[in-house]
Amino acid sequence: MKYHFENKQGWMNDPNGLVFYKGKYHAFFQHYPYAPRWGQMHWGHAVSDDLITWEELDIALFPDREYEDEGGCFSGSAIVKDDRLWLFYTSVSKAMGQTQSLAYSDDGLTFTKYEGNPIIKESPLSDRNNFRDPKVFKFGEEYRMVVGAGINNEASIALFKSKDLINWDFVGAILKDIKYGSCIECPNLFEVDGRWVLMFSSMKELPHKVCFSIGDFDGMNFVPNGSGEDSSIEHYPIETGPDFYAPQAFIGKNGEVIVIAWMYNWTRLQGIGRTHVGAFTIPREMRINKAGKLTMMPISEAMRYVVTESPYVSYDNGLFRIQNDGKTVYSKAMKEAPEMLVLHDSEAVEVFINGGEETITAYI
């Protein structure tokens, strides 16, 4: 594709460790380099000056330790402290299951795994197979980590705190509900326009798999308090398309909040006739509009590719459709023709409705 990142070979899924470090944007991703299908996970690595043109680098993390000898190196996040890049990831082993581990780099190119890994071996909210995807962020003079968790088919988000990024104390659950399935994945907690936002992925259709909340966070608890005029809504979708999962938020070089997601889905056939599978969505800036609603729109560097009409997108007789080669990829009933902008690439269509209050992503 022209302006969406996709790896050169093998399988890729969740974006990991999105960060601006030493004058470059770094994006890592769950990666199986040996075939275009799921396998023992590595961390792929790419860098960019503008989030549009990417250079894929050598693999950052290999599953080469005993504590990651089964599933490998699952998703996680990155943070910069004292000019060092710190990577947090889920290590998956035969003996311990899913645990949280740490690696670091002083040049953004070579990575050393912490000798005391795993730094978090278990959570009171999890069984050994449902404790993953650590997202670390600064809170005051300390640090917080949210991790997807689940036990007895009750999904939750575990919160931890630390003063040094190495020693972590369990705080509690900031969300717990059976309706989200066996485990919440890829939780993010971050500030947008002075408000806290919780974003997470569910393994169940609700009817959509990525949920968003606006609320208050005091370092210990997150309390959702609705969207816009409807204060009864706690967790709601922005993205309603079929190919948007495991989004991660990070801070851009100018302080903006940027979101990138995996553009694919698990129901697709994996890798038939292909050398590589998966891609990133276009990076999106998240804002809260005047109506108090969360929005996602392409970053400024991507707006040159946005159009108001696309051969892939149509609206007729109350039906919005995305089509490719005469086949309907996605359809949705809409009472009125939507006010929309479209960004299409050779294998992707992303639609932004009503200033980004709703987005629809299809990997075609």
C-alpha cells in the first residue's frame, strides 16, 4: 500500500510500543516472521518521520527466554524515561502462562531484556492464560499500568502502580464485567483535551469489538461519565467497521493524541496466496468535540489523501456500502446520506463520518 504500514513478510497484528523517541516515531507490532499466519510472537519494528512513510527495521524482540518459550512476546507498550526507551510486553511461557516483562534501549535500535523478568508474574484478577497487553503511562510523579485480564469468563482491566517502572504494586480493577468475554485485550487509559479516556478491545461482539469511555481518573479508579448529551452511556463504539482492533494511543511530537489500530480481523483466511498479512490503520488524531463526543480523524499529514467521493463507497436508498470488485465488503442502514470523508489505499478503505464521530474501516 502507498501510505499504510504493512510488514514485508509474515504475519503482523497488534500495534505495540507506539512512541516518539530521539526524533523518530517508533512502531512495534506482534509479528510471526516465518509465515503469513499466527505463530510464536516476536516484536517487529518500524520507524517514521511523519507516520506515513515507514522503514521496517530488524526484529526488536525474539522469544529467546524461558519465560516466553510458548506463545512468545505478546503485545505491550513503550515509554521514555531518562532518555531510555522502555518496552513492556506480555511474555508467554509453558511454566507460567502470561506474565509481564520489560526490555530497554538507549538507541532505539538494540534492545536488552531486563534480567529480573518477569516483572509481574500474576494478577488477582486473572488466570494464567488471560493476563496480557500492558499499557504504561505517567501519572504525576509515578507510573501506572493497565493490563487486560480475565478469570472464570469475567473480563477485567487490572491497574498497577510504580515509582521506577520495575517494581509494580497491584491497585485493583478499574473495570470488571462478564459481558466483555473471557479477557479484555489492549486496554489504554490516557488524557484527551483535559478528560480521561478508557479504550479497550473485547473478544466478543458488543456489537463492536472496540469500546471507548470518557470519565474521571484519580490514579486509583476510573469512573465513566458518558458521552456528549447522554450521560447514561459508559462504553460505546466510535469505530463500527470490520477491520479495526487492538488500537493503541500515544502522544505525538506536538502533544497530540494519536491512535493506530490493527487493520484486519481474525475471521479472515490467513495468508492464502500471500507473503504477508495485516496492516496498520492510518494514524488518527483523537479529540473531544464541542458536543462532548470523542472523534478520530486522520492526522494532518494524511489529510492530503482524503476525498469526499470514492469508487469503493456508496449510499443509496438508506443503505451505506463499501464494495470492492462488485462485492459488498460492508453495509449499514443509514436514514440519511452521511457527511463523510474517505481515505482509500490499494487494500484499505477508511471512512470518517460527521467529523470523526463514527469511523468505518475495511481491509479490502
